[in-house]
Amino acid sequence: MAASISLPKIGVKPWFSLRSKVASTPSTKLTPSFVAAHFQMAGEKSALDNIVRPLRALGLVEEDGSLTERGHRWRVDASYAEACEEILKDVYPSELAAFTDESGGVDSGTVATWLMQRGQGDANAKAMAATYAMIASKSPAPAPPATAGARQSKKSTSKTANAKATTPRSAAGRNDGERNRTEGGEGTQRKETPSAGAVTINVNIALSVDATSDPAVYDAFFAAMAKHLKVLDGSSSNSA
């Protein structure tokens, strides 16, 4: 197993909030008591463990809470990237620079795995990796959170993709049941296969003939029915 290693971890909010504070008031001392009051934390120990000590480990704050020379470069936008570069060089193993994603940014997942292989638990490794990625970005402002509009756009895109992936039934498929259904018991139904996108109209005709033994009556009935159906179908210009 690789040798155990521990790296500083600090959240995005305290990092940029305190940076903004000392940017406007450089004489501010980032002591545990000040930090605890600034963030309305439960106590100074929590402020010391989670914020002040990491800032000290990164070379930004002296023991008395005042800014170091690097801390003064850190608080100014024009020299922020320079301060971050110093931190990467002095605090972090050079091996981490190779863990990048396709865009060239830090692959936080790989960094976290690397830390877990060196004795860190899952939560600690992810927090340390996130801090490293924040510093390595060298951006003087935090990444903007996803807006409601962006989330809605993402949902809409997902719905559109799902809709495209689902093939609707054709007009012919939708009307299979209608074409196969008869009304009034005995009946004759016109059937046709519509082209894609066409509107299908089904006509159901129910006729009855008085009982008779004369075959000529039936012959005349079916001949007339065939003639009228051809007119409805458009295959003939004859009318009744």
C-alpha cells in the first residue's frame, strides 16, 4: 500500500467569502474567533479545524491570523493565479497534475481515488480532491451554480430525446381496431391502408333486406351497393 498522505481541505464558500473579506480589508486577521463569528459557527474549534488550519497549511495565514505574502497575492484578482500556482508547487504532490479530464481540467474522481489508496476515507478524499481542483482552476471567482433555467433546459432536452426515442404508432396502427370493428351486428365496412401521415376516415354502413326467395332482389341489392361504394372510394364518377 502507498504511503499515507493528507492534504488540506476547505469549502468553496469559506474560501471565497474570506478572500472577499480580506480583499476589501487587508488588515483583517483570520483568527478562529473571527471566522466562527463571520460564519456564525458553533464554536472556535470548528472554525480552527475546518477553515483556519487549512488556510495556514496552504501558506495563506500566519499563526496570529494575519495574511502572509502569499495571502496578499491570494486576495487580489490580478495575482490570484500566481498564489494558486505557488500553492500547487509547494503543497501538492506533482503527480496530481497528470490527473486531468478530456477538457484539461482536474479529474476530481481520480484524485480522490489516489488519496483513498493513500489512507484517506471516501468523504475526506473527495473533500481534499475538491479543494485541489478549486485551487488548480486558478479562477478568482467560484464556478456559478446551475440556474433554474439551465436545469429546466436540461430537463426539456431529456424529454425531447425520450420523445424521439419512442416511435409512435402509425396512423394505420392506430386505426386497426376501428377498421376491424363493426356496428349494428350485420354490416359492411370500408377498409383502406392510409399512407404515412394521412388522415384515415372509416365509414361503417349497415343495410338490411327484407327476406325474400327471389334471387334477383339480392343480385340487384349487391350490384347497387358495389356501385355506391365505388363512388365513395373515388374509383368511379357514377352517382346513385
